Amino acid sequence: MRDYRAPAGPNLISRVASFYDWQNLRREHDLWPYARSTSTAPQARCEAKSDTGASFSGINFASQDYLSLSSHPAIKQTAIDAINQYGVHSAGSAALLGNTANSLLLEQGLSSFLGDREIVLYPTGWAAGYGSVQGFVRANDHVVMDILAHSCLQEGAKAATQNIHYHGHLNLDALTRKLERIRNNDKENGILVVTESLFSMHSDTPDLGAMRALCDRYNATLLVDCAHDLGSIGDDGLGHMGLQNMVDAADIIIGSFSKTFASNGGFIAVRDKATAEYLKYYSATHTFSNALSPVQAATVLTALNIVRSEEGRVLRRKLMDNILYLRAEMTKAGLETLGDPSPIVPVRLGLEGVGRFASRHLMALGGIANLVEYPAVPQGGARFRFQVMASHTKEDIDQVVAVLAKAMHDADIEYRLGHEGNPSTGRSPSSPSAEVA
Ligand SMILES: Cc1ncc(COP(=O)(O)O)c(C=O)c1O
């Protein structure tokens, strides 16, 4: 994919055509596992279609619905009631007349969940991430971010400034060095430090207390993206911020509703009203995009109420049981899981070629998981990303591990046959060149 990111030539349209040729070559060999669509609800077992229309079905570990709330009866009823009351559309930016009573109630609910912060809602999590950086950072400011920060944060930074400083993943020494260098040279402008409470490709977490201390030392602002763990991790659902007792650590929290809260949408949570009001008019993705629809706002609020209830606690325990069981069974089967226990379970595949074969075999054997390959992860660090839901059963997990082990075994053999003379088993470690100091 990286090869087509910056095509050359004066004609913007014709120069992108070679990507389609390459994509089609992969399609011809049944090696394009992207842009698939479900034909049933994204539950533990589901039916789906490839992007060429071929049907398949299986045990689904490729949907982000961690507490399985998207098919929860109370949530479906909430959506139906909201449609009956408001219709289906927000009909305007939140800066104009796009808010509804539902979005105001959602702001209040999130505020109380996050320790009385001020909330600004966004139409997607991506828009919130982008707006959280672009809304605050100006051309002379600096953004210091983990090399694996999500695309929305990176794109927000690129839109705001050229002073972007990446540090190696979770590397606090490297972060310290960057901050020191920046502050030695520039005492006038702002520094935004950007991280995630759960990294979505590696399933790991920074030390938020240490990052807070560094931000204090160098007069920097801390932004934490909690898209994947808010609602799904921790007894109270406050994710790693809660587990580390660091809900107060971040100056800016951004989150998404699409992983646990059964809807598209996102939010930014800040400490005071003045900051929130500024964002409402200066972060482009809030001001110049239609607001969350009343159906989405009502859905997320009901999901939030479940997340905060005893039912939510039980679902999170069930989810964590599933995560631990899946990881243990994969290890028993000789597979390598990466990162820490979370709803994201990355499984190392190694070389991209092996990963593509494994993905094809997995789908044919009735397992559904997302293949992640370079440049989304380092070269040679291809992986499956299994996404676990509370509604998965032990039987689902046993079956998927069995088909995954077979798919990976067959992929290794197929890859080696195609590369005779190459002694590699294909499961190489990630390329060290992907690390950034
Ligand atoms: C860390 C992170 N931030 C933000 C987003 C964007 O959220 P959404 O997909 O809900 O727009 C995602 C999801 O892709 C994510 O993984």
C-alpha cells in the first residue's frame, strides 16, 4: 500500500490507476481481505461478503462491538423511539441548530462519567481526534506523538503545524529527550503530547502518570485517546485511565463511540467550559460538520447507562474472561499473541506474504479476523487483529483457534513452497527499522 501513497505525475486521476491494477492482482488470487461487508448483524457468528460480492460466513472476530451492545434490545428500542420522536437526521452543525435534547443529555452523561469534565461531541471518533489536535495547535506550536498514534491524531497534527516530533512507541526516554530539546529552543510556543490509553494495533498502554509528570516539567499539554478502552476495560469502565487512577491526568481526552457504545460518533472532554467553548468554534470537524444524529446520541446515551450499570460490569467481566481464554488457547496452539489483554488481540503473522495466505485460509475455514499489514504496522510485522466481544462463547473461541492454527500452518507451507531456497518460516520478527527514537 505504501508504494501508492505518493504517486508521481501531473494528472491526479490517471496516476492513481496503478493501485487498482495491484489490488486486482491480489483479488484474482483471493488475497484482498479488505472492504468486506456483513449481511447480518455483526454478532459472534455472521454472514458477510467480500468486496467482489462473494459470500462467506463464520465466527466473527472482526467487528468492534466489545460489549455486544449494538444488538442489545434496550439500545435497539432507544433508536426506534428516537426515530419516532426526531426522525433520523441532525440537520445541522452543532454550532448552529444541529444539537437535540438527546445530544445535550449525552454531554451531561459523559461529563458525569469522566469526573465533571466539559464535553464536546463530534460526528465520528476520527473527527474528534482530528479536531482535538487541529483545534488547539497552531503553526508555531509543537506536537510530540507516539509513532503509532492513530491516523486522526496524525492528520490533525499535519493540518496544524510542521513541527511534529515522533517518538518511539511507548518510549518515555525518547519522549523526554524530544521535550527537552524543544523547550531548550522554544519557550514561547505550545507543546501538545499525544498518546492513546490503548494502542489499537499493539494492544499496549503508556504510563500515563509518567507522561503527566513530563508534561508538567516541560510545560506541555497532554492528550489521551481512549477510543478502545473507555467502556470496555476496568471494573468501572474507565479504561486504562481508570486502572492507572489517571482520569485526571490528561488535559484533553478524546474518545470514540464506535467500539463499545454501539454507534458512530466521538467526543472531546476538557477541564473547563472556556476550553470547550473555544473548541466548538475552532475545531473544524465540530463546527463545519453536521452534528451527531438524534438517533446516535440517544443510542450512545443508553449504551453509556449500561456501561455504568451492574450489567455493564458483568459484560466487561465476560469480555475479559473471553480475552484471557482466547489468548491462553492461542498460546497453547503455538500462536504468538502480542500486547496486553484487551478487546484487541493481535496475533503475529510475520511476513506480509504469509499473512495474506493465512487470511485467505482463515476465511475459507470459517474464521473472520482482520489482517493488518504494512504500513499500518511495521514491515514484517503483519498480524491478525482479533476483536473480542462479550457475546463470544468458549465454543466460538475453541473453534476459531483451531481454524486459525490450521490457517497459519497451511500459510507457512504455502509461502515456503513459493519461496524455495528461502529458509525463513515466514514468521520473522518485526523490522527494527520501523522503530523511531
Ligand atoms: C485510537 C483511535 N482513535 C480514533 C479512532 C476513530 O474512531 P471512529 O472509527 O469511531 O471514527 C479509532 C478507530 O478507528 C482509533 O482506533
